[in-house]
Amino acid sequence: MAEGTRMKQLDEKLARHDEHLTKLLNNSQDVSNTQTGIQGTLELILNHLTVLERAPNKAPLEQQLGTIKNRDLTVLIDSRSTHSFMDANTVKQIGYHINYYPRCE
């Protein structure tokens, strides 16, 4: 009878150790995922810094005068931008038509 009790105690102890091991493995995976996220963020920051270093003398924003249909406009140029925008009121004032398209994702 004492042998059966001892085996039961050992099984319970092993079960507790298995629970602790599982928690440690889960925590290790969480730490690894966090490190991966941090590394991705640092790489993104490094890429932005690299872009800034390549054009040290260029201001990212530059204001110039422009003309559309004989109308003088102030144009803001962003040398790092990939898109151009125009105020909706200005578009109407110069007689352009606004086309609305569904958002691309």
C-alpha cells in the first residue's frame, strides 16, 4: 500500500513539473515573439533613418508657388511623399471634376 501511495505522490509531482515546464515554454515563446516585434520595429526605424541620411541637404517639405489654369497656388512639396493631394475647394474653384474611387487596400 505504501508503494502505491509513493507512486501517486511521484505522479503528482511529475504533473506539477510538467505544468511548470509548459508555462516556461509558453513564456519563452512570448519572449521570442516580443523580440521579433522589437527587431521589426528597429529595422523600420533604421530604414527611415537611412532614407533621411541619403538626402541630408534636402528639406522634406518645401513650399513653392504654382499655377493651375492661370490661378496662383501655394504648393507644398514633400520629397519623401508617394502621392499628391489637392484641396477639394481648390479643385472646384478651378473647374476640375472630382472622381471618387473605392479605397484600395
